[in-house]
Amino acid sequence: MFYEESSLRHPANRNRVDAFISNGSPKPAAAALAESKTFLAQRPGASSIMDRITGTPAWIEGKLSQPMAGTADEASRSFLIENPGVLGLSAEDTEELTEVDAFEWGGLKFVRRQQTHQGLPVFGASVLVGVDAKNQVRMVTSGLRPQISVKPRKKTISLKEAGKIAQKDLGEAAKARGRITHETVLYPTQQGHVEAYHLTIPAETPLGDWEYFIDVQNGEIVDSYNSMKFHSSYFAPRARVYSENPDDTPLTTVMLRDVKSPYNKLDGYYCKVINEDTSGAVSSST
């Protein structure tokens, strides 16, 4: 408990991206909303769930394409090239989608692509396309960010300096338990995406995998948080749920495990809870 409390209450848990998302930025992509409606109207039985922040589909399901020749990878790529506007992208944007994962699940072959801009990955932005045995696209989930705008900035902070900034912020008593890894990404802020060093610091004290985003131009800590999941934390979110069918089982209080970091929302790798009637539940609420 000492490790968990000291880690979860550590000032390095900034989680500024939560405020960014809850404030509803960036502005919704009205053009994508219009294209999505036209797209669905041409595909009877298809449905979508819109991302209220981006104004683009977070989920599309149905018979979304005709059967195509080639591999699942080629079919998924063809779908994205033919329908960029539905996801809030331009034709040029689809050229910067890089395949990062492929797997099979539920009878579909899935291909995940990471969004990049000017050669840099856009943090937290990817699209997953599911294709059936006939190479027909049946499902798309998207976290893509439309209208990425990044001002040209000269790097004045070195990677080594960024590492020192992060380690100083973590505290003099910090003790490493592994090698620091790094990449350069575009990270979302209220003013748009900024180029930042993304450092992951595995620490024994304070216990965690500390994610730091350091502005490459001025060395500002844009955001930081602990991505380690604590299995039985006192501070973990809890909820009142029906364990099975609400008609057969009573409401019980359970701990919500494996909630995705840094977002404190009910969102995981294979699932997304969306409430169309009100704002989404977050771990800090009741």
C-alpha cells in the first residue's frame, strides 16, 4: 500500500490530457460528420458511434465495403484510401498511416495503423480495420485526430537534457529499475499538437512506469503520468454493476481493473463504453 499511495499521489501524475479531452478540444470535424451520414445511407444496416470531441466516427460496423482481392492488409488499406473523409482525413493523411499490428479475433482479421504527421507518430491516434474471410470490411474503430496542425519548431532541448528534466521532476529519491526508453511524438494540448520527447522511466521508487512528454523546444513538461496498473489499489475506481443479467443478479460493487492510462475513462484495448444520453463516466466521479 505504501508503494501504491506514494506513486498514485506523486505530483508527476499530472494527467493533463484528461482536462484537454473533457474540455472538448479540438473542434468537431463537421465535414466528416456529413460524409459519415452519406456513407451510412449508402450501406443499409451499417451503424456508427461518433466521437463527440473530434466529430468523427469512433466506431463503424456493418457491410462497409464490397469483397476485395488481395490480403486483409491490402483490403483495409484500400478502404482507408477510398474513404478518408469519413474519418476526418485528407487523401494525403492516409499515406501517413503506418501499420503497427495485425491479429485475428471473432472471425475477422484486424489491421491497426498508427497516425503520423510529418513523419512523427500522433500520440494515442490509430485506426483498427476488421476484414472478414471475403476481404469485406466489417468493422472500423478510430481514434484518429483530424486536422493535425503543428508549427515548425527547432529542437533546442537535447534528448539527454530531456532525460535530466524528467528525472529531476520525479525526485532525488527516485530509483530506477530498468532502462529509460524514448521516442519523439506529437502530443495533444489546448493549443494543438506539440513535438515532444516521450520518455518512459521504469522506477522502483516511486514505483511505476513514468511516462514523460517534454517539449523539444523549451523543455516544458507537457504531461506526465504513471502507466503502471496497480492490481488492488485503494484508489482504484469502483462501480455498481450487475455481474450478469440485471433480471437475475443484484447490483454489486466491484473494482474496475485495467482502466486504460492516462485516460480515466471506461476504455480499454478491446472495448469502449459509450453513453449516448450523457457524458461518459470517469473514475473521479461518483
